[in-house]
Amino acid sequence: MLHLKYIRNFFTVICFLLSASQMAAQVKGTPENIMSSFIYNFTAYLTWPVEETKAPFKIIVLGSNEFFQPLNYIAGVKMVKGRKIEVKLITKESEIEPCHILVVSEDFQKSLLTLNDNELLHETVIITNCLGCLTKGASINFVSVNEKIHFEINKKALDIKSIKASSQLLKLAVKVI
Amino acid sequence: MRISWIRTFASVTLLLLAISTNAQNAELDALLNAGIEGLLDAEIVSASKSKQQIKDVAATVQVVTQKEIKERGYQTIEDLLSDLPGFQFRNIQGFNSYVFQRGIANQNNLILVMIDGVQVNELNSGGFYGGGQYLLSNIAQVEIVYGPASALYGTNAISGIINLITRKETDSQGVNLSSSFGSFNNYTLAGGYGYNNANKDYGFRVAGQYFSTQKTPLTNDDGDNNWDENLENFEHDVACDFSGHYKQFSFGLNVQDKRASRATNYRSTGTHYLDQGTLWNIRFINGQIQYNYATEKYLFNPRLYYRNSSVRNNTIAYITDTSQARYFRPGNLIGIDLVNQYQPFKQLSIIGGITFENENLAKDYGISLSGSANEKPAEPPQPSMMNNNLISVYFQSDLNFLKYITLTAGLRYDNSSYYGEILTPRLSLAFSKGKFSSRLHYNEAFRAPKPWDFTAGAGNEELKPEKIKSAEWINSFTFSDFIYGSVTLYRNYLENIISTQVAGDTWYWGNSGEMTTNGLELGVRIRKQDFTSWINYTYNYSVDGSEVLVPEISKHTANAGFHYYLGESLNFGLRANYTGERKNASLTQSSNTNEQLFPVIDPSLIIHGSIGFTLSRTLDCSLYFNNILDTKYYHTSNRPPDRYRQQERSVRIELRYKLR
């Protein structure tokens, strides 16, 4: 009898929890979705030297479609400072063209130093997700801190490209060099 | 009947697939709306390989975060585990309490507890200490691994692992202070400070806590008349953490000093034991220094660590009508772990390492006795020490193939100077696609006897380690963007159980008996930005070799709860814990039939609540209500007091200040 009472109370709690769960928004996602959302948010805190108002804001993903899919979705629903977003996936370094942001996948991390010297990318923010990549030429690198995704910034690399990062962004970075 | 179940299962599966179709876009929309600061706090639902704790891949892992510790007001490690699936407890309301994971009763020596990866199980007994000496306000998160894990961690990792990850200076800078006080003279003072210089790549964090409480009143009727009105029943703990990094080097130091009364260990009514004056003082000191070398495909983490766990020489273990007994038992260990992690290509990662340990253990307590109940004994003699050397080599590889399947295989070889050679394998096959994952694990593990177990009593040189073989099938579903569910089935077979054997007028430790547990864990978690809830149910059917239910393990346990943030200034939550009927470990004589029977501990449903207020950007406070209904409930016992009454209704207020 006592068991029945407990079970009834237990299910009442379950029903309450399930109904109450419809109340608020969520903040969770796959690493690729979280990082892609970061990339979109970075655009509000970065200022490129030449800001054409009509040309699309160009993001290139080098090597992997893991980031291409979420970024391509974001391009369909968001704009950067009133400009449409164009996302392109390339799989060879020879296909690189001028862009605002270059997302480098794991397969091309060895090419970071040469990418940084590439004349076509002299006004490009290079974003990576790998250990030690910040000192190898990345402008922004994602890192894991206590099972959360954070980012570190190579301010020197951005300065050389005359790309300004807001003080707020620098403050939120887990590391700035 | 079976067809009906299959039909229902198929319908639910189809429903789940339908629900998850548009999950990807909804997830992105929500992330985009979270803003950059919200993203910094975003929860990762399926970590990429580079971010996984590879040591824990072949296991069920639960995580409790600092936010949850604060919301629910956990003060002890048992509080923290009580809202997870698969845990039962034996709290004797004294110097220690005991945690049973997945249906195996024990003396805390079948679970490894670690702080930042270094064990804090007591060296001499192999068992960890429950209680309030863990500095929970300085914990970033607690990772609880289910199932045997000796293939990577060696002896004692039979039921699981509890790893407390401390807060680091990189994400906990500035000053934090907190203070709480409540019923039963329960109060804490805690503080911490973190400094990080990102440009020069160094930083440190220091934190400390004092915790004091009177435990559940067990005098007279409340304690089944096992003790009188003079019973002392307290716990006073000090804990400190110090950690930091300089470029690729990192270090950590943890100190825990636990002082608790031990009078509840024995019944005083009708015996020669007294209720006052006992003190169990144990101190744990753990230190480590680590170097992190990383290239694109290779990680090398050599780590030097030191462990000290000593029952201090001011310990008064018991007081009788005629004397006091003072104990001393030191123990220390130094080790080096050379961990290598190599990922030659995306689908394959390998972790392997070599561990060297040297430990010095007291052969027995150093004991001094006084001549009367009121006289303090002289300082106990230094006990003779034993030295043990251990070399371990371990290896585990994860191979991903056919895109959705990962095969994990691991092996560990231990060679100890006293318990010899042991080989421990593990094997796992995982399928993961989209919102569904299914994993099959086979794990083995062992608990080695301690050095003196071979010589205690009449001695037994043939004593072998206890061994467990475990098969586990885990299925997890992400029903929608915020509802996660899991179903786990497991079967554990424990053999060579080490227990006391009687031979004529003497005794010895021997391997005798076996135990089988068939278990089921069901869990549903809901996590949204402002709302969290959980429901867990666990079924354990643990029987010995004669198919008799083992004592102290209930077949049914469950817990559920929620926490909700109503705007920025108010949050509140409720949580409930249910433990079904279980039989006691010790026999008592039936008053009706004169038979020796195992007394039964009744089922219990305990409800706790909390309310939090954010008073300003730097100040917040919480009110915690434990055992709201003031339910009278008991835990089992493996000693003469047949059962121990548990926590009564209590209220506590906590104030927290944070300045960055």
C-alpha cells in the first residue's frame, strides 16, 4: 500500500516536470553548432579594415563539412552588419580566395603557417580548433575548458592584419597573446 | 503480451525519430540567440573525440556541476551522489559513511575517489571517506564513472570512479567567499581566490573551507536506546586546495583534515563502551605536478604525485569503563604516471602509459591504552611499516569505423611486490548516430588484498584478489533538443570475495563466495536554460552463490527533482529520493520464534528543497530545506546497532559573495 502511494506521488512529480519543461529556451548543442554560433557572434566584435556594405560577408571552410553545414544554415537566417553571408567549402589550399573568415579544419592544421603568409588572406580571420594552434598562425582558436567551449585570441596576428577586436571580446577570451 | 510490448517499443521509437528530425536547426537557433556569453556556458551534448576524456569512453559517465552543487546545497559526497542513479548508502552517523554503487555493499573500498585524477582513498584500507571534508565550493564538476575500470586505474576500481575536478584559475578568477549556518549547529566558512595572467601564461588558485556540524540526534529513543543522553556525535573538517600553472606545467595540492566522533561505532547501552570523548582524526594530503606536451597528433602528460593518508596520533578510537584507546596509522605513496595519447589519424586514438608507485603502509595501528576512562593515553608508538612497489602498464585504443561504430579495447598489467601480477582487460563496441547511441561493454576489475591481509590471524598466503566481470548495455536517446534519456542493463559477477574465515579457535582472511547482480538503470534528464530536471530509477537484484538476496541492497531506488530560474533574481527546486525495502547485514533474534533473522529496513521517500536569491551582481544567497516532511527513516548496519536513524528536518542559509 505504501508502495502504491509512493508510485502515485512519483508519477505526479514526473507529470509536473514534463509539463514544466515547456517553459524556457535551451543552451546546448554539438561542438560544431556551438563553434559555428561563436563564429557568427565574433563578427559583431571584429572590425575589418575595409567594410564594403554591399558585398556579401564571406566565410570559407577549408577541409571539412562539419562546420559548413551549421554555417550554411546560419547564412540562410542571419546577416552580418546588414550584409548577406556567403559560405563556401573548399578542400584544397589552391582554392583559397579572399574572405573575411577562414575556418581551418583538423586536416589542414599543418598548413597554418603557410596560410598565415598567404597574400590572399591578409585581411582574414583564421579560426581553428586544435591544441597549440594559436601560436602557429591562428587568429582565434577554440579550446575546451571544463567541458565548455571557450576561445583564445592571437591579438598580434589580428593587429598585423589591421583587424580590430573589441575589448569586450578580448575580455571574454580565455587567453590573449 | 510480448508482441504488445514490442509494438509499444516500436511506436515509441518512431515517435522519437519524428521528434528529432528538426532538432538540428532548432538547436542552432537557440545557440544563436544565446549570445557570446551564453555560448561560453553552453553544454556540449556530444563531445568531439579530441575533447573526450578518452579514459572514460568505455563507461557510463554522469556529471554534477558546480552550479548544481550550489543549487541543491550539497555538503557531503553522499548528498551529491544521492540524486544520481545506482547509489545506496549506509550512514552510521559517525566517523564514516558508506556508498554502494550498482548493488554491491562494501566498506568504500570498491569505488575510487579522485581529486583531479589523484586518488584520495585511504592508503591503508583502500577505502575512501564519506562526509563533509570535500571542498565542494571549489569543485568545477564531479565526474562519476559507472562500472569496473581497473583496466585503466588498477585495484579497487570495481563499482566505479568518482573524480572531483577542482576549479581552475583560468575560469575562476577573483575572490569568492561563502558562509552558511543552519540546524544542528551546521555551519561552513569557505573562500577562494584565483589569478590568471593570460599574456604571460601563468596563474594560481587557492581555496579553503571549514565545515562543522552536529549529526542526527541518536540519544535514547531516537537511537533505539543504543546510546544515552550524553552521546557525542559531531564532524569538524578543514579542507584546502592550491593549484596553478606556468606555461605547460601545472600543479595541485589538496589537504583534508577530518575530525569526527566515533561513539556511534559501538552500542554503549549494556556494554562497556562510553558515549563521549572519542575523536577520529584523519588527514589526507595529495599533491601533483604535471607537464603537458602537445603536438598535432601526440600528447604526453608525465605526472608526479604524492599521497598521504594518516590516522593522526591524537585519535581516540574508543573509550571503555576502564581505558581510552589512542590510535596512529600513517601511510604515504609517491608515484609517477607517464601518459601518452596518440591519434595517428582521425579514426584511431591510442592512450597508453606506465605507472610506478612506491607506498609505505603501517602494518597495523600504533595503539596506546590508558589506565582509566578519564585518562588520556600516551602518544601511540610508531607502527612498523611495509613497503610496496607497483609497476603498471596500460593501453587502450579507440577505433572508429563504418562512420558510426567505435571499437574500444584496453588492457592493463599490474605487478605488485605483494599481490603479484594481474592482467585486466576491457572491450567496448559503440554505435552512435544522430540522437541515438548504443554501447556494449565488457569490463573486468579487481580489489587486491592489503599486505597484512595475508598474515592476519592464522594467515593465508594463498589469498587472491577479489575479481569482478561485468557486462553492460547502454542505450541513450536525445528525445528533443532538451530531453535526454538512457536505459542501461548490466550484469556483474563478483568472485573470490575476501571475507573472514573461522578455523577452530582462530581466523584468517580467505576467498569465499560469489555475488551476481542484475541491474537496470532508467534515466530522463531535461535541461533548458532556466529549467533542469531529472528522473532516475534503478533496479538491482543482487544475490549470493546460493541465490539468496544480499543484505543492505534494495531492489528499487529512484530519485527525481527539478530546479527553475524565475527571472534573474529567484530560483527554486525540489528533489526526492526513494529507497525501497532492504534487509540488514546483521542478524537479530526474533522475539516470537527465537529465530535469527535479518531485520528489515523500511522503504523511505525523502524530499529536499531549495530557494536561491540573487541579491546583487556580487551577492547571492540560498535557503536549503532538507527532509522537508521530517520523515523518520533508517539506514542498514553491519555492526551491533541494528540500524541508524538518518537526518531529521533541517534548514540552512548560505550567503555567497563573488568579486572578479
